[in-house]
Amino acid sequence: MTVHLQLGAAQATLQGIQARVYAGRDPAACQLAFTDPTLSRRHAELFVEQGQLFIRDLGSANGTWVNGAHLDHEPVAVQPGAQVWLGHVPLGVTWEADGSQTVMATEVPEQLRALIAQKQAATAAPAPTPSTSQPLPADFAYRRQGSNDNGTLLLALRQDTFFNGGNVDGFIEFTSLDNQNVASITVELVEFHKRGGSHGHVWDRFLVRQGPWRAAHGDVLPLPFTLRVPPGTAMSSRDVSWEIRANVDINWAVDIHASIPITMRNQDIERLRDALGALDYRVVDIDSTALGQHFEGTFQPPAHLAKQWGVNEIRMTVEYLGANLKLRLLVDRKGLHHDRALDQVFELGRLRAASQPEVNATIQAMLAQLLPH
């Protein structure tokens, strides 16, 4: 899927099933950047997911609007024929496949001007004074921080290991070292794969606090966040690493960043691995594609039994298909030129609820079909 974007005089292209760009005023922070006073430094995010274009506001001062509706931090699908505004700047979208477009008006509609004015009035009031006494919870003991002259940003988690399909619960603590306007605080769950992009893939983003608000020197603001971990994530390995990344977006000043590395585990892959291990097949390696969802593993019998069993290796392929998981076992047998394969589809809920002996028995039955006596 290829989508062309236009924001004022700026242009960018989204291409691929997981493409993503930031739009806003600052070219150092956005791939789609245009200088306009109604745009925030990093105003909105546009991304493609499952063949659909989405837009999400990033706590902008003047809002992101689709057909006159103000967006919050939840993503909204962008359809051909829609009118999309970032502040007072229209967003043009062209879908290359069929040439369809959004509608780009030359003047800001009066109704939208009134709505933006209402939002500005609502956010002009000073924010409640941040706490200077509420401590960060003591059980969030895994901590990293980032800082500059504008402030310190602390990231805190209860532990450093998480599982696919679960949540990452944490806290941030922002300490302001200046009198400044803060646009927003966001936290992201990021996967880095050696065959992926250098900036990593953002699986989930949490708007911890939406501004703008006035932060005074010495303010301390502890806030919780929750990030969702997708079902088919790749586990940490020599090719894959994960981190939680946080950002304090400060208007007209330098942002504050912090990151904390985490370990990701995939309980579904581990259960299948352990089932083969219980049958005395020893794992050689399990690899995932960038962005997970597809895994390949190689298992070998004990060397002293390989000839007796007549097996060189078992090759396992796993694909996530919505609420299901598809397992393929292929047996490389000695002396045969055409290896046999067998597929089995598991409903994820049932797989996770089953005991390990039940999973072992299912894998054993599959191998029995592939290795007739």
C-alpha cells in the first residue's frame, strides 16, 4: 500500500504494511514537517495498519480534526473524501492504488475555527499543580532516566520481563527544571530487529498526559501508564531487542527522552518448544521475522539416536492468524527426498489454557502421523 501525504508545502510517502510518520512543525522530530504557528512541534502520527490509513493526535495544542471531529490519543481511520486538519493546516492524502484523495479546503471553515478557539480556551486555564510530595511507588524498582537542562524524566517498572498478549504497567516521573510549557508526555513500546528499521517499530503508544500546561521549576509529576503487548510478538534474542521509550514534548525547547530495556518472552512459542523438548528433540534455534507473527525453529534428536530414529531434524513453523495459531511440523528423514509436513491450527485461548502434558500429547500425535512405524 502506498499513500502520499501533503501538509502545507511538505510532502511524504507511506509505503508498506507497517509504515508510519510523524507530522508537525519541527523537521528534526517529524518526517512530514511544515512551519505554521498552529502546528505543535510533533502534532500527529499517521500510520498504515492492515491496509488502512490511521491518524492519531499526539497532544497537540490546536488539535487534529477529521470531518470536524476532534481526535484524542486513540487512532482514527482516514477515508477518501474526508477533510483532515492539523490545527489550521489541511492534510492532503492520495491513495496511489486508485487515485482517491481527501478534500483539501483552501480556507479554514468558520465552524472549525470556532471549535479550535473553544479548545484553546479550555486549555488556557492553568493545569492543577503537580504533586511535589507523592512518591513513585517503591515496588516499581527497575528504573532508568534521561535528562537535560529542561528537566529529568524517570521511567520505572516492576520487572524487566514481559509476555506476549499481556500488559506493561509502569510509571514515569517528570521533574521540571525550568518554567516552561509542556505539550505532552508519551510512552512507547518499541521492538528492534536486525532486519528492521534503525528507529524500531512502535507496537503501542500511551499518551500519559495531554497538554499544553505550564510547568514551574521544581514541579514533580509522577504518572502511571499501561502499554499493550500484541499476541504474536518476537521474543528477545540475538536479533531482537525491546525497550520502553518515553518523551516529554516541550514547546519551543529541547524535548526530554528516556528509555529502559526490557526482555520479551512468547509463552506460545515456549510451550511448543517445551513439547518437542519433552519428546527429546533438542532446540537448535528459533527465529522470528521482523514484527513477529511468524517463527521458524529447528529441532534435532539426540545424536546417538538420530540414526535409530531415522530423523535428521524437525522444522517447526508458527504463524499467528488473528485469534488462532498455525503450527507446521516438517520432518527431515534420513534417506528420503520428499519430506512430509503436517499442519495444526490452535485457538490461542485453548492453547494457553491447556496443561503442558496436553500440549506434549498433541505434538506427539502429529509426529506419530509424520513418522509411521
